[in-house]
Amino acid sequence: MSPADPRPLIAHVVYRFDIGGLENVIASLIDWLPTYRHAVVALTEVTAFRERIARRDVEYIALGKAPGHAVRLYPALYRYFRRARPAVVHTCNLAALEAAVPAWLARVPVRVHAEHGWDVHDRDGSSRKYRHIRRLYRPFVSRYVTVSPHIVEYLTRGVGISEADVSLIFNGVDTDRYAPAAGGSAAVPFDGGAWVVGTVGRMQAIKNQTLLARSFVRALQIEPRAADSMRLAMIGDGPLRSVAAAILAEAGVHHLAWLPGARDDVAAIMRGLGCFVLPSLAEGTSCTIQEAMASGLPIVATAVGGNADLVTEGVTGTLVPSGDVDAMAHAILRYWGDRTLAARHAAAARARVAEAFSIRAMADAYDRLFSRLLAQRAPQLAPGAA
């Protein structure tokens, strides 16, 4: 630790530092926890997403991992941990869990592992293989953090981790950045009479955006009049982008949709939507749902993972069965046809986020956790220690 900066260092370890909900959480923690120094260690690469972080004193390390087990990276991780001497190594999701081993070998005092959600290969946490992997690495982790109650249950009942070693900290959202439109222009390329249903996220299998594309097509088949005003915005890049575009083109409605790829003006885009949809196959606590709720939007989401912890059926939005095109189409049409209901659910969604899911509350919870663990395991490194 540099004598010029005595603040303890947190090394956040991820598979890839790119646009995503998990990465947004890390960026927020870095900006909202000034009593610590921070580093981001990506097993693969660090992308331009790093510009999302306001602080300029952050170290970024990209290790260029090839497919397969990360054991080949153990020497590089060990050397980094010995050189930088972090007080906390914060590994995120299963793909980064392996870094807990070199952190333990390097005698990092606090090793926190966070579980934010599921992989497409284990949508409901039933994979014996992934449970076994988590059990193998359990001795190297000081503390577990989860973002939803169902992941707490998975870790305690499914993996066998003691409840005393698991902390539940909901993801937080910046309610100043994500807020309802207040007379300003929104960043969607449709005329003022359009009612836009939209989604934001990496366009990959676990997020299942093709369900939304098919549901949009189905909604227009059920109610052809909706084509006069209903529009679709799908923000994000990935392998499903071209698939979704093909579904819309085949149905002859591609001219009613906008698929611009990844954007850095998501908050402004949210303000142009009439409804937000999350069609995922699995979720932890979705940051994009929280951002949409903070933006004052009614939510349509699949009833998977932690979505029900965020969306209260009939109050802040509508939950539909995963993969059910007709149910999602009817839910979208309900908000399109009943703007009073949409406005009521939107207002309740905004109030719910402001009450329970603020970014300040999330940052304070992590701060208390890190400080308590350091006070127990390395008192001389705890913030404020003499």
C-alpha cells in the first residue's frame, strides 16, 4: 500500500469489464466508495465501458484469458495481488470465482464473492456441476453477497453455505440519472405520437430478446390498430440482435422497430419509452428493471429469478411466464390501450425504487460489510484505522 494513499484497496474481479448490470454495480461502488482505492481486474478484457466510471484513480488490468479453466492465470493473479496488496478481493459471479484461490494464496485478508445472477447453462441453479464447483471454492471465500432472496436460498440450501456467511444486498440505481421525462426530448427516433415499448441489455441467449420481438409481432396481429402508434426499441448488441431483426423483417414490421446496438445514452432512451420489457430466461436482481422503474415506466417481465422481488404484480408492472409469447403480447397491449393504468404503475414503480433500491443504500451496505470484515480480519487496514 502506497504511503501517499493509505486507503485500503478493493480489487474487483470480473470475467469481462463491459456494458452490463453487474458492471454497472461495480462502477457505482467505485464512484460511491471514496474511502477506498479501487482496481478492476478482468480475466479477459477491459472495454471502453471503463469511461462510465467518473474516478480517474482506478487501475485496470486485463489478463486476456483464453477459453477454459483460469488456473493458467493463477500466477499472474497471485503476482498482482502480492504487488498491489488489496485489502479486499471482490470476485463477481461464477466465472470469476476461481480468483479467490490466488487471493487466498497471496494472503488477501478479505475475499468477498458476489453472485448476481444465472448463466444460460444453469438457468434455475439446478446444475449439479455448478453447485459442486461452488462447494470446492467455498474454503477460499470470506463472505458471500447475493442480490436477491432466491440466490440466498440457492447458496444456503443448494450449495450448503452457512446463512451467517451470506449477505443480501440489493442492487441500487441512480435515481437522479434515471428519472421520468420532465419536458426534455427523449433519445428515440420516433415521432411524438409514438408509444414505444423497449428493452435494454446484452443481446444474448440468457436475456432472450427474441421473445420480445415475437411478442411485438404477435401484439400487432392481435390488435392491428396498434401499428399506427406502437413502436419497438431494442437497445444492446450481441448474437441475438440479428436474430431479432430477422424476426421483425420476416413479419414485415421492421420499419416499426429500432435496434441501434449498444448505446451510452440509456437514461435518455428510457425517458422516451411507454413501457419497459425484460424477457430474460433467468435473472438475479435486474439493474435494467430498476433503471426502468426509476425512469417512471410500467414493467412487463418474465416471472423468473429475482424479477418478482422487484416487480409487484398489478402494482408496478406485470409478470408473465417465461417463453409465453401470447401472455407478453397481451401485457404490452394492456399498457398500450390503458394509459391511465400505465401511468399508475409507472408512478408506483418510481416510488418503489426511491424507497428500497437507491444507489446510496447499496453503497452504504457494501461499505458497512467491507469495513466490518476488515475490522475483524485486518484491523490495521480498515478505513479510518490509525
